[in-house]
Amino acid sequence: MKEAERKKLARDLEGIVGEKFVRADDVIRWTYAIEDFAGTFFHPLSDKYGPPDLVVKPHSAEEVSKIVKLANRHKVPLIARGGGGDMTGAATPLKKTGGVILDMTDMNRVLDFQEGLNAVRVQPGIRWGELHHELAKKGVTSGVRGPHGFLGASLGGGIGGNCFSINSPKYGWLNENILNLQVVLPNGDIIETGSLANTRVKDWYYRYCNGPDLVGIFLGSAGAFGVITEFTMRTYPIPEFSDTLAYTFPDTDSELKFVFKLEWHGYVTDLWGIAYYTLPDSIKKIIAPLVGERDIAIFATEAYDRDIFKAQKKAIDKMAKEFGGIALPVAGLTRALGISIKNETEWMGGGTFGKVMGPNGSDTCSIAHLPQWQKVVGKALEIMQKNEDALSGSVPLIGAEHFFLFAQILGRGGISNTFAMTPANFMDPEKVKQAQDMYNEIVESYMDTGYAALYRIGKESQFLMKRFKPEYIAFMKAIKKTLDPNNIMNPGVLGLGLEEGE
């Protein structure tokens, strides 16, 4: 954008939100170009991303609407951004398009809570830590607790990116808990979805029985079809009884069968699993003397009644023994370390993966059905072992000089997430290139199994888009073109708003 054009746009934006909330200086612009790139290398900042032309902070849906209409007049892209914890380029402008960042973090209020509705109405800039604090005052919880290690992440970003959350096995993913949305469309119109689309409804938050489910089109779309300015999500009573349990298993097949049955019966709130055969030798040397060459499952379970809780733990123990499980007394230890799986204390310090991988770490994330986990992991492990020279060390705390993989159960229905840690030496361009190539090969292997999906999409959507059926891509593009004829809503996200071949 030319400087004269930027100054004119800045003045127009100041007329909407005030001079204090519009920034165009280089320091601020480049700050908003970074996102959480420090922890990943699969989309280098210097490659295709750059700073926004301007940053603006709206405070209401009406201001967002005016900004959207202004962007249409100037034909300038708009990118809604929350806490900046995204690792997919979704909230970062493409270098060739630039654009205006809509920093939504000042729209962070709890707007409505009514106990009888079992729902809370909030603005998208609210952060997970803020939401937990406000709901706790009312004696309730959101169920899902936000992405691991990031209480500072905003919920609006999580909705746009379809993020998984702590406690998803019990409560479902974040977007499964969304009821109503208020959205500013690409033409500036403000709409309500779900029951609030009805002019007679004031505060009944229900997603269905209101014609087509127009909530779903905005979930996971990363701002391609509009800007979410308010949303309503479910709330739940806080369980009174909770514990962290752990079991070891003789092999991965036994562990996966246990975890699948555990989740199927509704006994698990959140879970991490470690498959021994996927670990580097340095970590095997730590684990083997403690538990033998066995897999580990560590998880939280909870209930609302003491007797039910005691019976539930007894049922879990019986279930574990069915698959050769041996109990580990870890609850006190994990709490002492601050890594209890129990909701608000889980990974409390944030940046857990950074502690594991070190400052030069990255990881791939696949989503797969638990019974197919080993098929998905097998090829990825083969790729990593074939290219160990590309991996350049991890944090000395756990002595992982190369990599490891582990599974996490993410949601109801036995959905797992696999992390393949791929640290690289950023001071060596050749090593970085080797690690990038390995990352791409691992991700391709996930998709080629036919059993897995890629968790992170954003603007790094090439792995997914080339596998979509042509009719499906055409349908998405038709929606985009119809709603957003000037292509101002986050061009490039999900591969939308780009010319063929870009």
C-alpha cells in the first residue's frame, strides 16, 4: 500500500474508532506479522508473509461493520486476530496483499449469563483465563478449557481455527459447544445465527430448529466468510471430585484399546498417551528403569458425586487390568510439577511444547481415529528415522536429542492427536531446509493413510486443498465469491480468494 493511501485509510479508521486505536508505525506492524512463528518453521515469515498495512482495534459490532464497509470501498483485506497464538499463518497477511489487522482483543467482555440457560454470551477477544475467572464466580465452567498451555489465547481465534481444547474428550471440541454467533458479513451487515435470528427471541440460545445451521459455516473458517463479534457457548456445573490417574501397558495395541474403551464409557476428561516404541533412546533410558518397556496413559477423571466417583475409579481400574494395565501413583507428583491433567492446573505455565522441544522446536499435528493410530504413526516414524540428520537437538531437560511422538485423545468418539516433534538448528539454513522437507513429508504421509486429517490449516492449506473433491472446492469458492465479491476477508486462508495456481 502506498504511503498516501495508508494515511488516508488511517484517518478514515480513526473516524470510526478514534486515533488511539489505529496504528501504522513499523514496530507495531511487524509485531502483528509474527504470530507464534517462534515455535515453528513450516511457514517461514520471509517466504510469503509480511506485516499488515495498518492495525485497528474495534470495540463493538457496529464499529466492525463500519470498518468492513470502509475496507470494501478501499478494496483492502481485513484479517481478524485474537491472541496471536496461531501457528498456521491464518492471522498474518500475505506479503503480496497486505491488509488491515482487526485486533479483537478489546472486545473481551462477558455479555450475558443466565443459569437456567446453561450458556454464556461473550465477545471474541476474551481470553481463556479471563473466561475461567468470570465463570468461576458463578460456580460454573466452560467444560473445555482452551488449548494446552495458552490461557492467554482468545476464544474468537479458537473458534475461527477450530482449536481442540483441554477436556475435549468429555465435553467435545470448542466448536461443538458453540450455540449462537453474531457475525459481521463481508458487506458490513450484522446478523445473528440460531435462535437469535428470530425477532421474537431475546435470550434463548439455541442453535437448531431455525432453518439451516448457519452457525457451522463460520466455525473453522478463519474469517473467510465474516467477522465473529459475539458468541454464546455452553456452560456446565463444576465437578466436585477429580483425580489424575496413570497406567502402563505391555504394548501400544493394549493401551489404545484401553483408551478407546475409557473414552467410550465417558470416564475420561482429558488424556495423554505415550507409545514406548516411538521414543528416542534418551527418553527410553529414563522411562525403562521406572516402568519397563511399557506404554503410558495419564488422564483425568471426574464426577459430581462421591459414591459415583469411587465406583467410576473402580471401574477404570478393572478396565485397565483387562488390557494388562498396571497403576502408577502419579497424581501427587504431577500436581507438584504443575502438570496435572486436571483442568485449570494442566500445563499452567504455558508453552509446554516449547519446554519439551526447546527454542528450536516444531511439531506436526494429525487427527486420527484411535484404532488407526499406529497406521498413521508408522509411516511418520519411518520418515523421521530415515532423516535423523535433519533433526538438531531438543531441550536438555528431558535429554531428547532428536524427537518423539505421542498421542493425545482429543474428543468424543476416540479422536486422537499425534505430535511428531521435529527440532531444527535455525542457525544452519541447510538444516532448516532439511527439517522443512521432513515436515512436509510427514504431513503428506498422515494424509495419504486415508485415516488422518491435518490439525493446522490456516493459510498453510495446500496439504488439504489438493485432496478435496473438486465439487467441494467449487462449493466453498462459490460461497466465498458470493459473500465476499471484493475478496477483503482474509484472502488466502483455506486457499480461498487466490488465483488458480497461487
